Amino acid sequence: MGTDNAVEFARENRDRFLNEYREFLRKPSISTLPEHKGDVAQTATWVADQLRAAGVGHIAIMPTPGHPVVYGEVKGPAGAPVMLVYGHYDVQPADPFDEWTTPPFEPDVREDYIYARGASDMKGQIFAHIKAVEALAKQGPLPFTLKYLIEGEEEIGSPNLGPFIDQHRELLACDFVCNCDAGIHAKNVPAITYALRGLAYFELEIRGPAKDLHSGLFGGSILNPAQALCELIAGMHDTDGRVTLPGFYDKVRALDADERAEIARLPYTDAEWNAMTGASGLWGEAGFSTLERIGARPTLEVNGMLSGFTGEGSKTVLPAKAMAKISTRLVADQEPSDVFAQLHAYLKQRCPKSVTWDLRELTHGKGAIMDRKTPAMKAATTALKTTFGMDPIFKREGGSVPIVSMLQEKLGVDSVMLGFALTSDGIHGPNEKQYLPNFFRGIETYIHFMAELGN
């Protein structure tokens, strides 16, 4: 495939690639804010133009009820493998703006990092793949069929992607997926994520009196909804850090010795993790290491609470209601619908009769686990070793990438999670960044990966 020439082409064009990457990052493709709908559409067009410039022939900007999907295709020889590349071009909102060192949509290179919203999640990752294809296409035809599925709604939960896949199953049919929305363990430590946690996200509201009351006149005579909510939340974990929802662990796969050994290979210390979080200490389910807790065990977290008076100064109010946002991270085989039923059963059993409650599911996605021994996984392993000089570590990821389980379910294919983000990149927060040496190594890794597929 002219791999060496492709790598040389990528190295010779690093300055151009970086300038184009900056151009991508300047686009405020914030999918959740209606005022940026035009920016999202313009970004889709820009991505399509980049695919075209990279040598991808058949390109279409395909509408959905929300933001468009960018599709691209390069046909390979008959009977050749078919790779579907997944990515997204939308980003999270950038507020709070005053916490950014430089404006979030004015990319700034400082030392070895580029800072901008979307730099790591995931414009840098998908753009590196497009540049790898450009480098390979300059050397001749690709020996496999390549398809791109790049959406604009990942950061809002991909509400229209499922129906889109259902409508275009034949178009998207493939042998496996290369998912660029992924990362490695550390700057110089390559890794492949083979398992992802799912998500079930809820809003719980506890109601007491018909309206806010004077806490002096009525306090002590009725149950405060805020107190009831706090007690219910406190009871959702036991003293060993286990979730107490009935049946919560029934479908959780036990970690075998091989997996525990592989997880233990990761260069990691609790002290480093603690320092990165800024917390005063670590916490979690007893009997598991920190990395096992965040990758192989399910969790329940409170994401936000609201009740009564929260303004400056004092107001003696007994609130009429209290609300909490609660998310659960789920491992493979756990069903989000089961968790809703488990949380419902917990509330029915534990909620005091003097208040009422309402539970709403806001979003969900299933966890996923992939076969580590497929030809595509072996090609990715070889590519990472060639670029980084060491075998990659297989790891479980604590976050959720719903498209992985969606593609397993709808197209019957596994994904190779091949991206180069770092946990320390600060995605979704101020001063998001991408480590530039790995942006360029990412391009070369994708080149070697596709060359291995061709072989």
C-alpha cells in the first residue's frame, strides 16, 4: 500500500494538517444550543469538503430531524473487507467562559498541546483519521472498502442516529467499525478499549406541601422533601460502596483472572489518580481496584440536586419539592430498563408515605464488550506497536459511547476503539486540550492500521 510513503507524506504535511485542524476547531458546532444550528450545518459541510479533499469519492450530507450525518465511501475490490469509520463533529458548550485561559473557539498551541473546545472530544481524533486516508490515497487505491459515518448529535445523546441506521442498514453494512471516539492510557502508553459502560440517567422529584412554607411556622410538623431526598440518596449505597437497588448486580459479569491481570498491567497509581481529580481521597466499592471500579463495575452517582432557596443570604423556607439528577453507569449485559425498574422498586420500598415521588428516565444507553482477538483488533495492536514501540494494553473504559452497543445491536458488528485522547485532556470542561505529538502519531497509527487491514 506504500505505507512508508504515506507516513512520509503525513510528516511532510504536518504544518498544513495543523492549520486545517485549527480551522476545524474554530467552528462552534455546539449541537445542544439552537442558536448554533447554522454553525453545526456549516461544520458538516466543512467535514464533507475535507473527506473530498482526502480522496473519498462518494460523499453525502444526509439530513435527520436534528443535525445532519456526513457519509463518505471509497469502494474497494469485490469481496474485500468493509470498514465503517465512526466519529462526530459536534461539541459540548464551552461555558464557563471565564475559566478558559484562551477563548474556546480560538485554538491556541501552548507547549505540546492545542487548546480549544472539541480538540480532544473528538475533532482531533476523526480529523487524524481523515488525514491518514489522504496520505494513503496519494499512494494508490485502498485495498478495502471504507465508509464514514460522522454524526452531529453525539453530545446530545445521538437521538436521531438509531432511526438513521435503521433506515440505511444496507448502506452502512460492514465487517467492523473503527470508532475514533477513544483514547489511550498515557502519552506514551498505547491502549485499546474493549469494554464500555452504559448509562441510565434519571430525574427524581420528591414533593411535600402544596407550596413553599415558612419553616418557623411549619417546620417539624411535616417532612421536608429536601431531607427525604437526601435520606433516600444516602441509602442508595451501603458502607462498602455497593449500590443497594434491588437486583442491581444480578447481570454483572464477574471479572476473570486474565482480565484482572490485564487491567493490573496499566501503569497507574492511586496517588496519581487522586492528584488528577483534586479530591482529598479515593472511594469506591470494596474488593476492587480503582481501575476495576471505573471500568468493570457499575456505579450510581448524583449529578445534581435542587430544592428551596439557594440564593445569596437567608430565607426561612420549607420547600414544596426537591429534585435530583441521578445517573448509573452500567456494564455489559445490564439493561437500562431493568435499572429503571430497580430504582422504582427502591423508591416504592423506602420513600416515606408523607411525601410523594416521581421518577423520569431522561436518557439511556447499553454497555458493550468486544472480542479482543478479531483480525481488526490484531491489526490495531500491530499498528499501535509500530507507532509507539510497545504493545498496547487492553483496557475497560468507565465512560459511555452508546454508538458501540447500538452498532452491535443494529448492524451486528464489533468496534475497534482506536483514538488518542487522554484522560487528562479536560473534555467537556474549560481548557480542553489535545496532546499534539499524539495527534500526529494518531495519523501514522491509522495509516499502519489500514495497511495491516489491506495485508
